[in-house]
Amino acid sequence: MLSTNFFAGDVVGGIGPYLAIYLLTGLHWSPGSIGLALAIGSLTTVALQTPAGAFIDSTRKKRLLLASCALLIGCATISILLFPQFPVVIYIAQIFMGVAVAFVGPCIAAITLGIAGPEHFTVQMGANQAANHTGNVFAALLGIGLALWISAEGVFWLVAIMALGMAVSIGMVSGSAINHETARGGLHHNPNDGDAPSTIGTILADKRLLTLVMCVFMFHFANAAMLPLVGQKLSVNSNVNIGIAFASACIIVAQFWMTLMSILCAAKADSWGRKPLFLLAFFILPIRGILFMWFEDPVILISIQSLDGIANGIFGVIILLIAADLTRGTGRFNLVQGALAAVVGIGSAASNLMAEEIVQFFGYSPAFITLAILALIGGSMYLFLMPETLPAQKNEDDGTATPQIS
């Protein structure tokens, strides 16, 4: 699965930051139109994310599904380059990518859980995310070279090639290694309940899950627009090649720190707990937004992206661990992580739409300060409303449970 995650890093992240710069400086779209184009893909993902999770819970064709989604992303990316004069093609391509992305993340997590099991899920997810971020760094380094010395359009072809690599690598995973019952979160074998998965009503009755949904929305509402905005800010007085090179540099810096944070979460999330790590990620966001507002120098702005790497590196691992905690024994892991991913999409779409409109009418600084305020609100919600979800660990000597830090 590590090679699949290596390629998936660039494929799932896709062309979002690059597309914003390409549309602004290459095709001369307005910020409002760019926000709409970015939001279309996110909204499509939102519409399909929860049913996608439910489908992944039930299907045994997870590898085929994942490979097909990778190839769809690659084809949609190429279509933008082939028909840039037709806005409708760009919108349709974003829709197709949104469809594919709805399945990719939950499918990778399900396969990982099915292979590693709950006992090794934390370590394996940390390794997966580290491989994912390493792939992003590799692709971003190539992106800089392509943008500066060959063509800005080269980064689009690179995404398509990485998508092909992802499809091939998932085909190399043995289907017999996946325990499909474990991959859906397992089931409590209770004589009164049988082996059926928990009902949707039972899942929704968990107040922790509803709180988590609100906090995940706020995290991405505050965070999603920051990288596209800083990419536009860097490229506003330059050409598309320079803008894409700057965006690649931002991605490299962020992905380096994401890799380190994935390793940290894999090592410490089962001893420190989920909450302290997620709080660290949350309260980094307002600092990042304020710094983006204050500084104009490209080198400083790129350096600030280190904070993005810390926050998103933690989020990528911790959110799946919390989902596994809350759904253990229910058989609804993929449904819940699909629903959480839908909330990510809603938050991302709202973030891009709101931020681009603020930029169009008021400028970049008001947009960044608004995002910082939203992050502070979301972090406070998580601090005061969300309990620790790490299951109590049993003492080996006497079998008693040791509660985790809340």
C-alpha cells in the first residue's frame, strides 16, 4: 500500500492549487469564476462521499474501484489541457474528479484497515500518510522544473502520469490479503443483535460524532482556501510559470512537514491520545492566516507553509483514527469516514467560494484574517466540546482498563 499512497498524494490533491493559478494568469478568469470552478469539484465530492463510504463497506472490489478512480482523475486532468478554451469542459472535468475523489480516500483507508487490522492501523496509517506526502514532494519538485524550464502545462501531465502509477500499484496488492469484514470496522458478535452492522440512527446518536462533524467542517472552512490564495498572491504580478513554480515550492515545504507529522502521529497517537494532537493542528491555522496577511515576500510566504504541513499532516492521520475509534465494532467505518470526507468537501467548497469573493471585493488581507478567525472558532469548539476518543488500554498485569487523557 505504500507505493499506492506515494502516487495517491499527487493524484488526490490533484490540480487544485495549480488550476487556480492556471485559470488566473493563463486563461485570465476572474477570482469569483475560479472559486466556482474549484467549488464544483468539492460539491460533487460532497454529494457522493457518504454513499461512496456505504458502497465501500459492502463491495469486495475495492482494488478495481480504486484503480478506476485513479484513471478517471488522470483523464479529467488531461481534458483541461486539451480544451482550455471551453469553460464547460473545465467544469465537467472538475465534476469527474470530484466523483473519483469521493471514493479514493475512503477506499485506501478501508483496504489499509482490512490488511493491517485495528491493532496495527495507527502505525500503518502513519506510514501511508508519510508515503503520501513523500509522493507529493516528489511531484512538486518535478512540477517546479516543468513550470520553469519546459511548460506550466507539464504539471497537469504529471498528475495524469501519477494517476496511472497509482492504478498499476494498487493492482499489485493481493486481493486475498484484504479482510473485508475488518475493512468495514468489524462487527460485534452479539446473540441479540446478530451480525448486522449498526443502524444509521445508532451512529448518529453518538454526540461525539456530531461534534466531530462540526469541528471538521470548521477546520476546512478555515484552511482550504489558504494555499490557493497564497498561490494567487504570489503570481498576481508574474506569469503562470512563476506562479506554478511558487505553488510547487509551497507544496514541497508543507509536504515535508506533513511527512514528519505523520510519523509523529503513528508513534504517539496511541499514547498521547487523539485530542492533544488535533488541537495542535487546529490552533496552528489562525497563526498561519495572520502571517499570510502580514507578509508579502515570496520566500517568507513559502516558509509559512511549514505550518500548513504541521496542521494537515496531523489531520490526515488523526481524523481516520478518531473515525475508527468511534465506529469500532459497528461495521460502519467507511460510511462514517465517507460522511466526514463529505464534510471536508463542504468546508473546502465554502472556503474557496467565500475567500475568492472576499478577495474580489476587499483584497487578500481581509480574506486571510477571516480564515484565521474561523480557525480560532473551530479550535475552541474542539477544545471544549469534543472528548478524547482513544479506547482505554488494558493493563497487562491485571487486565484492568487504564483511562486515557481527555
